[in-house]
Amino acid sequence: MNIFTYSYPVKVYFGEKAAASSLPAELAKVGSNVLLAYGGGSIKKNGVYDELLDILKKAGKSVTEFTGIMSNPTYATVQEGAALAKEKNIDFILAVGGGSVIDCCKIVSAQAKLDKDI
């Protein structure tokens, strides 16, 4: 096995208007291609989706959506996200939702950087 170091820093922001107060500073640190990942679409019903798209647009980011992440995401879902991240040359993954979305995106980010299946 090759010796390597893998780091996957994750920040989770909670609370009302957390995205508006914190996300612009995070977006300034990364490239222009953002993967907006979420589950079944409740973020569209509660207004979070529109809020995030506005923040991303104001930051000049190109957004690719990765939707439909279910509870206990499947291998196929992870592979779909990794392929999308590679294809679109994603610089930053914005995982919006609960633990399943966040955990799925952690594996997507790792898989997208490797040439073999993890």
C-alpha cells in the first residue's frame, strides 16, 4: 500500500441565517465550481434552496446540483456524486441536510480525487 495523508476538514454551521453570515467567507477561499448536494428537496420547500442559490450567485460561483441523497446512501449514489464532481471539476461541496447528506458527501469528495474505487 502507498503511504499517503488524506485530510477532509468539515465545517457544519447551524442556526437561523447561519448560511448568510458564514458561507460568503468560506466561498471566498475556494474555486468557482460548487456542488450543491441535498436530499429529497425539503430545502426547496423551506426556502433554504433559494437563499443558498442567492449567496452562491453573489459569490460568482457555478453551481452543479447533486440531489436525491437518501437516508443511508447507496454505493450507486456515492459513485454518481463522485462522477459528477469529476466531470464538473468541483472545487467545493456544499452538503445541505442531515447526517446522510453530509456523510455521503465526505465519501464523494474522497472518491472524486482517486482513480480507483474506495
